[in-house]
Amino acid sequence: MSHKPTITDSLQFPADSKVPRALFGLGAAGIIASAVGYFFNADQFFASYLVSFTFFTGIGIAALMMVMLHHITRSSWGVLVRRISEVFSANMMIWGIFLIPVLLGIHNLYHWSHEDAVMADKLLQGKSAYLNTPFFIGRQVLYFVIWGFLGYKLHKASVEMDETGDWGITTHLRKLSAPGILLLALSLTFASFDWLMSVDPHWFSTMFGVYFFAICFQAFWPVMILMVFFLQGQGLLKKTIQQVHIYDLGAWFFAFTVFYAYIAFSQFLLIYYANIPEETLWYYHRLEGSWKYIAYSLLVFRFAVPFLVLMNREAKHRRSVLAFISIVVLVIHFAEIYWIVMPVFSEHGIHFNWMDITTFLGLGGMFFGLFFNKFQKHKMVPVNDPKLDDCLSKSYHQ
Amino acid sequence: MSANNEQTLYGILAEYRNPKELIDVAREVSKTGYQKWDTFSPYPIHGMDKAMKLKKSKLGWIVFAHGMVGFLGAVTMMYFMAVADYPTNISGKPFLNGPAWVPITFELTVLLSSFGAVFGMFFLNGLPKLHNPLFNAPRFKKATDDGFFVCIEAGDSLFDKEKVKKLLEEAGATHIEEVYE
């Protein structure tokens, strides 16, 4: 009971690994292919880009939330996997560059950005104080300043603690996280209004921000689980991150599956029951044609399947089961964002385009390329964290 | 403690110094094949379930059964009210209204599941129990403070007073006593 747990694994992601370069290569190829597509069909390019951009930015936002939650609650369960989230959030600063195509495509994506359309539309006139181009761009800059600053600080201080072993830094991180979590909650709410809700500017849902958070946070746990599996597949941290830590990630995954279902259904039920044409139209478009197949598969693959499978204690211990459910949820997460954005551009049904894939691979390659690029520069685990011993010697609660 | 032969023996109670010793003795006792015995400590000890070779609790199945009763009960109730017995047109929505039924189905499932969890736990623990013979041993009060105890009950088919005492003593008990009903 009194012996101090030690880490026997190497804590350095191999500097000569080909992984970052391969991912950057994939990203560059995807982005170039999509850029070619832009000249054929600009509307499709921007719409596909927005879907993929939201998908990966959502992972970054959720990672930032996880790091700050961890500091505020002085948690010990996830110290071993915290550095992964810290690197995701530290990259938010650079990730802002990938917002530029969304701003360039503002006229293709957002109906409210056309002044003649606003002139002819009473509803859009009422919303023009918020939905106008200069304010929109200003808000985007503000979001990425907030996220970039928080991500940068949280990562930098944590890495500093690796070197100095100064436990006072945890107090500093906690003090940063408390207002940070408030700022993040507000900024992600407005970001979701801007990116996804205002694609259909007549529609509104007051709980869209929490809905966006719920989908991103549910999809974040599969990313963490698969990342841990990937690292261990490379022979890294095999003895350090144990079954019990993976079990915890599975438990979070389960919890936020339930949270997602609660939030997504609440939004639907309130709109369905009130039956106000202005609000129901959004769901009406998404429940007709082939769009309804995505809507129903959300119920099955995003809630029922992961809920019933992950409820089982043994399932959270089986790597193959966790990996499978993680992939299912990530696919359906992409489908959900697609289902939120695309019906505006193709009302009659799913119209899949190759640019949906190339933008996804392009941005995905860049997102994870940036991740590994930063990840290999520092230790993979915050080695001097005061809670690390707690985390290492963790055992199951019966 | 004077042994009183007119009373029936309930069991042998042994005290140990710390959680580690308690886990070690639990491992020893579980090897011998006794069924009616238990350990007592001021707080939960990780690994005790394994040391005592306890089976997985059946509580999950009780909760599941209650949850299903809540779920099916809710759906049946609403079907009877809104479709079979007294269909009412509410802003043109269908009588069999899936989304609108979800909250009540959810609430009843949760309510009955929690009843199942609480009362199932009572049932499995044999509660409410107004008196336990172990309370006859004044020393046993320490179990809520700083005492770590093992009790092997006389009702066990393998029970033999001297053998049990020897077993517990060899495991390093600081105090052993006979507890009477």
C-alpha cells in the first residue's frame, strides 16, 4: 500500500516517427484535391468544408473542456491521458487558420450575408444586428483568441511542470480554468449559432449551444479511446495506461452518450410539441426524403447501440468492443453534422459528393498531423503532476 | 467476557490491526470453505470482494427487472389512456404519439429502477434488522471507528470452535472472543 508506483515505459513519442509526416501528407493531398473541387463547384466545396471543419474543431473544443474540468475538480483519474487533450487544445491557436475558407465562403454558405436577401426578408432584418458580415468575422476572431489563449496556457504550464516539478503551477492552472470554462461555454455556444444554426437563418433553437457541446463531447471520448489504442499499438505507454484507465474513458463515453440523447431529444421534443411553423420547418426538412434515414440512425447508432453495449461492465474492459463502438459513434457524429448542414443545400435528399471525403481527409490529416507534431516534442504524460501517483495506483471501485 | 454456556453461541469475532491484515485473513478464511462469515471495517477496502471470493451482486438484475416493469407499465398505461380508452385530438397529433410518450416512459423506468435498487439492496442485505448479535460484543463498536473485524458464524456447517479460534489466531488476531445471541 505504501510503495510508490513507478513508470517503466518510455515517455517520449519517438522523434523519428513517420506518423506526423504521413498525416501531413494525407492532409495536404486532401486539401489540394478539395481546392481543385472548388473550381468545379464552389457551393459544394464550402458546404463540405464546413462539415469537416466543425467535426475537427469540435474535438478541439471538447479537449479544452476536458482539461479545464480536470483542473477545476482536481481529478486524478485521467492524469495519464490529460497530455493528449492538452495537445489538442494547444493546437487551437494554429487551427484558427483553417477557419479562413469558411470566411471566404461566407456568401456561399450563409444566406443572411447577402444584403439584397436581407432587404427582402423581414425575419432576416430583425436578426441583422447579430447576423452581419463584419460582426460575424469579429466573433470568429474572438473565439479563436479565447480558445488559442486557453489551450496555449494550459499546455505550456503543464509542460513547464514536467521540467520544474513546481506543484504551485496546479493552483495557477485551476485559477485559469475556472473563468476559462465559463468563457469556453459561452464562446462554443455562439460559435455553434454562427457555424451551424445560421446556415438556416430563419430557424433558431435556444438550446443549440448545449446540443453542439453534447455531440462534440460524446464524440471526444471515442477519439481519446482510439488514440490510446493507437499509441499502445505503437508499443507506447503499454504498461502505464492500464485497463482501469481505459475503463474510465469508457465510462465517460457511456455517460455522455446518455447526455447526448437527453439533450438531442429535448431539443426535438420541445420543437415537435410546440409545433410552431418557424421552428418545426428545420426538423421537417431533416425528416423527409433520404434525410430521415440519417435522423433515425442517430437514434439507433448514436444512442441505443452505444447505450446498451457500454452499459455492460465487461464491454468497457474489452478493447475490441470499445474500438468498434468508438468508430460507430465517430461515423455517426460526422453524419449528424452533415445532417445539420446539408439539407439547406440539398433539400430533397442526401447527395453525397467526393468533396465530403476529401475535405474530411484533408482537415483530419492536418488536425492529427499537428497533434503528433506537438505531441512528440514533450513527454506523453505529465510526469511531475501531484496527482500522477494517485492515477497510477488506481484500482477498481467495486 | 465470561463465557456463558446457557446462551447459544453466535460466532467467533476476531480483531485485526489494519486493512492489510484483514485482507490477508479474509483470503485465508475463504480458502477453508466457510460460508457464513463476514468482515467488518470502518470504510470500504479495495480488493476485499476478491479476497473474500464474493460473487457478483444480483442487484443489477433486480434493478433491470424493475426498470422493465416501469418501461412496459408506462407504455401500456399511455396506450390504454390515449389510444384505447379515451383518444383525444391534441393539435392534430397522432393518438399513438411516440415522442410525447418518452418523458413519462423515461421517468417511470427510472422511478421503478431506483425502487428496485434501494429495496433490492435492503432485501439482499436482510434489512431492516433491528438487532444483530454482534452488538453484544462491546468491542465491536470499534468497527465504525478504527477496528477491523472478522466474524465466523456458528451456524456454518463446518464450524468448530477450536479450529476457528486457531485459524484466526494464527492469522495474527489481536483479540478473539465468543459472541452469544
